[in-house]
Amino acid sequence: MTSTITTHSESETAATGRRLAATLDAGDVVLLYGDLGAGKTAFVKGLAEGLGVAREEVSSPTFTLVQEYRGGRLTLFHVDLYRLDDPRELDDLGLDEIADEGVLAIEWAEKLLRHDAHAIRVQIEHGDGDLRTITVSGERAAAKG
């Protein structure tokens, strides 16, 4: 199942993430796709807020690769694969293990060689100005979107 939402601001993009977060359970994986500046981190800030984590705590984990946000309903693991070029580096991150402990949100998911078939896919396309088209899809997207 697939749903598509158009947002007109960063706060609307975050609100879409908040709505999705309300439906997530431990072990859920959210794969984020989109060009640089598309709004992936804004969406994750909304996910965090929806899980009960202050959105100000969320930053792009480009240099640390994995950020962990605790204190909400579920722990949010925020991964950014932008700087990884060697697929073997992904294995070293241990994403399979941490996914079970909370919600795993992965930016630049196209760099994954394999992913959970039940993962929720979020494609964010950048339009004019702050316009974004967000497509949420996957087996569980109907229940999540």
C-alpha cells in the first residue's frame, strides 16, 4: 500500500513524521530516500517528536553515522549513510541488532545492499521552495500512513 502527502513547509514535513511515529512499534524500520536537502532530517525530527523525544535533540548524524535518542515511548536510532561508500562498512554498524530495540530510521537507504522486506519506505521529493511530495509505502504502510 502507498500513500502520498504534499507538504508546504518544514513543519508540515515534520508533522508527517509525527503521524507515522504514532503508529510505530519496536523493531520497525523506516527507510528514507531523497536528494540532499529534500527534508529527510526534518521528517526524522517529526518521528522523534512523535515518539516523545524533543525535536531539538535531533541532528543529522552525517559524521557520527548513528544517533540514539532515548526518553520517549521508544528509542529512536537515526542513521545517515551519506558518507559510506563501502558496503562492508554497513555490516560494521550492526543495524540488524539495534533495529530490535526501538525504531530504526535510515537516511540514504539506497546505499543498503539489503533491507527488511517489512520496512516502511519514505521517498521525499523536493519541489519548488518548501514544497515536498512524501510517498510512504511498504507492506505495513497502509496501517502506518
